[in-house]
Amino acid sequence: MNHKKKIKLLKKISRSFLTYGLLAMILSVIALYFITKYIIKDETEESLNSQAFRIEKLIEKEGVPINVHPIINTQEVKYIGTQRIKDTILYDPAEEELEPYMELITYKKINERAYKISVRTKVVELYDILQAIILSYIVILLTVFLAQYYLSRKNTALVWKPFFNNLKKIKTFSIQSNKAINLEETDIEEFSELNTEIKTLTNKVISDYQNLKQFTEDVSHEIQTPLANIQAKIGNLFDENQINEKQYNLLIEISNNARRLATLNKKLILLAKIENQQFKTSNQINFTNILKKSIESFEGLNKVPILTREMEPLEINGDPYLAGIIADNLLSNAIKYTSSEGEIIIKTTTNEFIVSNSGEAAIKNPEKLYDRFYKENTTKKSLGLGLAIVKKICDNYGYTISYTFSNNMHVFKLTFN
Amino acid sequence: MKILIAEDEITLQESIIKFLNRDAHICETASDYYEAISKVSIYEYDLILLDINLITGNGLDLLKLIKKEGKKIPVIIISANNSLDDKVEGLDLGADDYLTKPFHLTELNSRIKAVMRRGKYDGDSNISFNEIKIKTDAMQAYVNEKPIQLTKKEYDLLVYFITNKNRVLSKEVIAEHLWGDNIDTVDSFDFIYVHINHLRKKLTDVAANYIRTVYRIGYKFMDEDM
């Protein structure tokens, strides 16, 4: 079994939508930031260059340096330097404070004289533009993203609807009802394929189950009939009164084995029926009465005393026939495994049934106690099915059975809810 | 008594006939559903032993037919199917008893006699054997008109003995009749001896001798003179 944590399909789809959408959003905002910044810088440089060019022409025409503080500054120099762009901080008289500027410094030879031309532009404005662009981008993106998210959620739910409806139907499907599953048709090819496969599978399971049930019944019939023949033939041989003791003992052996086989067959069929959940009755039943009848039915057969000291009325929900089986099997188990000096104590409370019987030591393999054909003591002629049947009934009806060994007593406790 | 055995298993038919013939019953057989239907509609029977799984049909349908026609014939179902549903359905449809295969012939014999004793078939509900008399509707036994106190098992044992008189009953057969499947809990049936002895004591001196011990085999209920 895969024990991975389970998440709802719709949640999973929207979660991945959210994760990847947000990631794409963040990445595109970063990209937009750098691209816009590059473009702005590039455009600013171009505009500074053209400004410097126009100033150069103006100096050429006027013959004097031009100064407009803080954005234009020209002065005569001795040597021609290299053109460069740098960021700088200058005092802006209009704002009356220091402001960051971008500055282009270029050297030109105009009318045989060398000039250093500095043109500047305020950086703050550039960043304002950048900020505005990024912000509006984020707003647009978020709006689109949320709308998309909401729509896709609705759409996904709509697309998967037949799937969820059919899932509900599959959950209510019962193998015993012998009714084919009726799934909702859909125009989605994959879902339609899934439906076809599920229909094929469930039909197969239903027919297998019916076959198995039929097989169990047939086997029962086919085995019981030859056993009936054996038993009847032996009966007639006894009746004819013409057999000696030795032959008689052989016949008794055969007869006993036939009976053993018949009992085994009956118990296996009962076990199969419980497993196939062919018992559906669940009534309020008086377990104490059933128990009393069961104790009576062992009367004269048990060599050890069956003591019933504390018998509170016990009402349970279940099948009266199976409740009888529980009482019979636990009693017969106790009788089988109690030595002739021991005793059996039966107790009921308002929700428990307890059978204790004397013993010398705890059972060696308590975990195997409810296995089919498990025998703690191989010298006993037990079939090893009684407790397995009790356990199966308990599992089907939600009763719990426990085994403990205390004060030299084996204690089986059944708890009903 | 005329008995129809509707059973598709020929071997079993033969065994039942052989056993019942010793009690001077007349047995006829039907080996499939249609034979059973035609025999039931033509002849009169005192009792029908009906197998549910007849090759060509369901014994329960035959039972419905018999009851529909208002025939007052006792029916005992003998079926390989131990399922409770079948048992309940069979009895609901009006069968008088339901016997699961495999069974002892002595058990079948005792069930037949129990059914015949029922008031609805105008049978005599009393059983008697020389000085022993049993009123089955009151579950009370008498020896020389004097009531004797028996436990439930002792009473069952006495009825079983008398209904199967002159037949050898092994310890196993007796135990199975009295305790059914519960005899699984014991490894030996020697304890039957104790119960037989109790019964003998209660039956007083004369009647006690009817229960004969068949050495190391079992018991036989028979008249002293035989």
C-alpha cells in the first residue's frame, strides 16, 4: 500500500496553477524591471548625446560657452579627454537639495578651441517611470491571474463532475446485490474509457462472486451426498446384526470419519458464508437467552462443571443464528481444553461475554489462535475452525474478541458495542 | 405405512428402503422431479421423504404443489444443504421436518415416527412398549401408569430407543442424536454408559432389562422374550 499523503484533485490542480502562476509572475516582473531599466538608460544616454550635439552646434555658432546650472556646463580646456557617462550628486537650486543626476562628459574641438561639455539629467524621474511601469504591470497581471484562477477552478470542477459522480456510485456498489453498476455517461473520452473498464471489472467480479457462491453450494451438495451414502450403508450393516466386533469397530471408524468430514464441510461452508457476508440480519437479540440454551445443549456431555455466577442481561445487535454459533463454539472450545479437575466459568455484563476455563499455562501462539486449522494441542481431535468462525463473525459485526491468561484460567472476552 | 422417497441418489434410495422395510413399511421411489410429481398426483402416500436437489427440479416446488392441492401428507425434507435459509423456507412451506445429509438411518426413522405422531395427521401422540407409556405432547413417561421423572436427555433417549426398537444403536449414534454437533467436544463416547445407567435405574426393574448391552458396540432396546 502507498501511504502517501492524499490531496483532493481540485485542490491539487489549483495548487499547481497557483505555484507556477506566481513563479511566472515573479520572473516576468524581474525581467520587465531589467529590460525597462536598460531601455530607459539607453534612451537617456541617446538624449544626453543629442543634447551635447546641439550644445556643440550652439557654441560653434555663438563662440561662447553655455551654462545652465545644473543641467548644462561647458568650459574651455587644454586637452581633449575621453567621453564618459557617470552618476553624480549635485545641488539643485530649484529643489534646494542634493539630487542624483546622470552626467555625460564629452570633449569637442570647436573653432580650434577645446571644450569640455557636461550635460546632465535627473535620475529620479527615470526611476519614477520605471516604478509606474512595474506597478501597473503587476496590477494587470494579478487581475488576469485571479480571473483565470477562478474560471479554471469552476471549469475543472465542471469537467471532473461525471468522475466524482461515478466515484460516489462505485463507493455504494455492493457485490452481493447482484446488480450491475450504472455509471453516468460523459463526452470525455478518457472518462468514458474508465467507465467501460469499471463496468467490465465489476461485472466480472459479480459473476465470479456468484460462481463462487454457486460453487460452494454445489461442493457442499456433492460432498454431503456421498457421505450420506456411506452413513446409510453403515447404518444398514449395523442393523443386519451379522457383523463381528472387529468389523463393527472398523465400520465405526469409517462412520466417525464420515461425520468428521461432514462437520468440516459444514463449518467451511459456514465460514465462507460469513466471509461472503451472506448473513445480513442485524436485530436486537437477547444473548443471555441464547447462551443459556447453548449451555443446556451441552448438558450431560461436559465432564467439567460450567459455572454461571454473574449473568447480567446482555442485549446485542446481530444475527441470532450466528450469536448461537459464537456461544456454542466458545463453550465447546472451553469444554475441549479443560482437564477433568478444572472448571468453566461463564460471565456476562451489559456489553461483554466472558468464558474462562482452567488451564496450566498460557497459549503459546495467541496470535495464531484464530487461524483456520490451528491447533494448540495436536492430541485433541479438534478441527481448528471454531475460533476462526467466531473471529470472522466478530469482524463482520464489529465485536472484539480478546484472549488472556490469568490465575490459571484461559479467558476469552467478547466485547459488543 | 406407504412412503414415497423422492431422492435422485439411487444408492441412498436403496439404503433407506432396506432400512424402512424392516419396519414393514411399503416404500416407493421417485428418482427425479417429474416422476415425483406424477406419483404424488396418482397415488396416496402416508409420508414423503423429499430431497430438495432433485436433478430435474427443486423439491421445494413439489412441496408447494402438494400444499396447494391441499393434500394432507407429512413431508420430511432431506437435503445436502445445511443453509438456514433453505431450512426456514422448507418449514415455512409446510414441511414437517428438515434433515441434513448425512444422517443416520435410525435418526431418519425416529423423525418419521415423530412426524406421524403429530395431531394434524391424526396420529397417536402416545408411544407405548409393554408397561412403558410415553405421552409425547406432555413429554412425560410412565411405567405401569406411574409417572417417572426423567431429564430432557433421558426422555429423548427413551423415545429414541423405543422408536428404534430391535435395532442396534451404537454409542456414536446415540450421542449424535442427543447432542448433535456438540459431540465434537468429546474424544470418546464411553460416557454414554452413565446416561444409559441412569435411565435404566429410573425405568424400574422389569423395564430396565429392555435396554440390552451389545458388547462393546452399543445398545439395543428389545422385549425380554426375544
